Amino acid sequence: MNILVIEDDIGIARAVKRGLEKQGYLVDTVHDGEEGLRVALEGEYGLIILDIMLPGRDGHSVCRELRNNKRLVPVLMLTARGTTAEKVMGLDIGADDYLAKPFEFDELLARVQALLRRDKMNRSRWIHVADLEIDTTLHRVTRGGQEIHLSQREFLLLEALAANEGRVLTRDVIQERIWMDDDSFSNVVDVYIGLLRKKLENGDGTKLIHTVRGLGYTLRSGE
């Protein structure tokens, strides 16, 4: 699961990133409102942690633009004031929850997990990329209407790549955060990528899994 933290206090951003990564999340951090909005619109995130007082563009404006662009990603807003009027304003423009500073990380984590659970219940269980369909509940995969049988490890790898369509996943991220296994040989990811590619290839030769040299792998439609 990818989380975006938009927070101008570098110390808070680093602490939140470190804590969430220990829980197995993939975390990006941005320290400016304008840049945060751009990253949020271009990326695929399961949740956004958004400070209100930001340089460039404040958190309320960022949240409003996300909703205007039909981005329904859950937003947890952070505020140093936490007044009722400020909370009402944020909720009215589309925020899902509020947390006042200073906060304990355990409370932040509890709110993050609650928002992700709620979002998971509301969103579709299907992931679609080109003619690839993944049923994340039944662990069923088809391409062009043809069912593809995968092992558990292959499925977890494909699901992660598809859920992060267009984003690069490194070998370390795949092993440590997706497979929860940091003891495998370094080439085990390459082996499973090869197996997936063989199973996903279709008649017209259209590739979905692409190697980004020196970085890792990404799944996207087209070359």
C-alpha cells in the first residue's frame, strides 16, 4: 500500500515515513503544497496524510483540488490548531479525518489503518490494466478473457505491480515489503518476474511488465 505524506516539517515527515515503513507501507514524502498536489494527481496512493499549513498551497486547497479532479483517495489532515471551524471546513471540502498536532504515532497509525479498512470495503475488488484483470478477493487473474494460474508468490508480485501501475518497484521493496522476506537470494525477484512474463504474454506480444534498468520493475500497458 502506497501512502503520500505532504508535510513541510521535515522532522515530522521523516518520523511518520519511518514509522509507517516499519508497518510495511510504501511512503513518499513531499514538503510543498504545489508539489504535493502534482505528485498526488500523478501517482496512485491508497491514502494521503496532508498538513494544512504548507508553503505554496495550503492543505485545504490541495484537498479541494483532489476532489475537483475526482480523486477519491482517503485524506487524513494534520493541523496545529484543531479548532472545530477548521475541522468542519476540511471535512466539507472532502477530508476523511483530522488529527491535531502534536500527536502520538500510535494514534496516527490507528487512524491510517481505519481509513484504509473503510476504503477497502468501499472500493472494487478488481484491478484492471489493459486486458489484464485481477480479482484481489478470489486471487483470480485473466488476460484477454483467458485465466492465468499463479502461485501465491507470483500473485502477490503481480498484484503489487498492478496496484502501482506505472510506478517502479525495486527488488528490495518486493522482497521485504510485499513478500515479507528479506532472506531470499538477490536474483529470486528476477526469476519470478521471468515466470510472470511467460504466463502473461499473449498472442500479439504486448508486454505489461517492463524492466527499468538499475531500478526495478514496473507494470504498464504499452512499451
